Amino acid sequence: MNGSAITASGLRKAYRDKIVLDGVDLDVRTGTVFALLGPNGAGKTTTVNVLTTLLTPDAGKAVVAGHDVVTETRAVRAAIGVTGQFAAVDDLLTGEENLLLVADLLHLPKEGRAVARRLLDRFDLAEAAGRPAASYSGGMRRKLDLAMTLVGKPQVVFLDEPTTGLDPRSRRTKWEIIRELVADGTTVFLTTQYLEEADQLAGRIAVLDRGRLVAEGAPDELKRRVPGSHVRLRFTGRDELDAAARVLPGSTRDDEHLTLRVPGDGGVRSLRTLLDRLDTHSVDVEELSAHTPDLDDVFLALTGDANKEVGTR
């Protein structure tokens, strides 16, 4: 998979005296999941609205599916699908009728019914296909909304907090659908408040704070930028713990639990060096576990005032 499905350079957007986007640059590769994270008010939804032609940027340039979002809005809209934070379904229509309506709007009358049936099955909505959408639960409405987005087989799908309100099972079902989309070559631009979701799905993650990108990279790469990686060693007795503490200066011991916490970067090379050092001094380890920061730690470090310089670009 080559090329970029989305590029943006110097995107700026302000409302009166409030700057919402302050020079945002993006490069999203075709056939990948790209996650945009950030606290409330960081500018995530504004970014999506600019990239989907719902807002015009004050400055900068953005290209989606090969088309400029300002000068080629119709071509951009024909190439994308959008699922927002709130389900955009017609409560008076049944689930199937909502899908058929979208098919009609996209001028797909012949294959519309077959597409609707396939999507209803895919989203576990077949049994509710003939019921009015008003009777659907919140999770069912969210699934129907995404199904409606996929009727036209878009090249790029924007998912703005797509699993809000879903139970864990429905969320994982949606994750599988997203993975299937990417396997078929679709590009997914995801914003989410669930950091586990970004970790599970995204090949690259960008962190937005106060309208600026403060970090970007693969999930594991971002985790390594945050201090806190360590190896926890447990020993069978006090003698082994004492010996290990002498061999590994800078470690933190816990005499009650016979453990030693050794700072590190979480990498295989540093772990191998650690074990070789213990082996050289004939120190036996009963149990070993490696701990690295998760995306929660990354998020807090990158968007917290006290650590604003961590991983900045």
C-alpha cells in the first residue's frame, strides 16, 4: 500500500479570539488506521470537520483521497464516509430503510438492497432490520450509523469517537469491522477517548493538545518516550536480593516482597544485557516481568502542563 490518503500542512482555524487549530500537519498512509488523540477541546473534531469539508480552514492546505478539501469539496465528499459522535439515523425508518435511503442518495438503486442486507448481517442487525430505528438501543444505533457510512464503499472513513456508548462486546465487534476495512485497503481516520482502542487499532497515533500536535508515532514508539519502563525481578531469598542489588546499582528494592525494580527502556537489548549481568555474577532470579508505560501514561504526560516538553515536536 503506497501513497498518502490524507495530507495536511499548516492547518489553522480560529473562532473570534480562540485558536482551535494552530498549524497542524498530517500524513496518513493509504490502507492504515490513524488515530488522533487529545483532551476535550484539543481540536480533534475541528480537524475532522476540516478534512471532511464541513469547515473551511483559515490557513493551510489539506488533501483527502487526492482532492483539495477547499477547492474540490464534491470530489472529497464522494470519496469519504463519516461517522460522527452522534448517530445520524432517521428514527421513523427501519434499519433496512435507512440503508436503502443512503443507497438511493448515492444512486445505487439496483444493488442497494443486497448491500443493505450484507451490512445488516455484518453488524448483527439482521433480526432488527424491519424495526423502526427509534426502537434501537444506543449501541444498535451507533452500529447502524457506521453501516450507513459504508454503503458507498468509501476510500477514506472518518470515525469520530465511533464506539462511545457501546458495550465491550459491541466495541470489539466494531474493532473487527475496522480491521476488515483496512485489510480491504480502506483508510480509517479515528478519533477516540478510549486509549485502548487506539492501541488496538492504530498503526500511527498523533496527540493533539490546544490545537497543536505534540507527538506522533507508532503506539510502542510513543510509549518509549515516557519515563517509567522497568523490569521487576523477584528472588527466592534475601541473599539473592542482596546480591542482585549490588550488581544492579540504581535499582529499587522491596525487602518484604523480595523484589527489585530496575529502570530500563523496555527493549529486548537492555533486557538481555540485564540478564547477562546477573548470570555473570551467578545471581538466580525466581521471576521476571517487564513493565512499560501504556497510552494512558503517554496521554497524561503529553497533555499535562507539568510535562509539556515530553516528546514534543
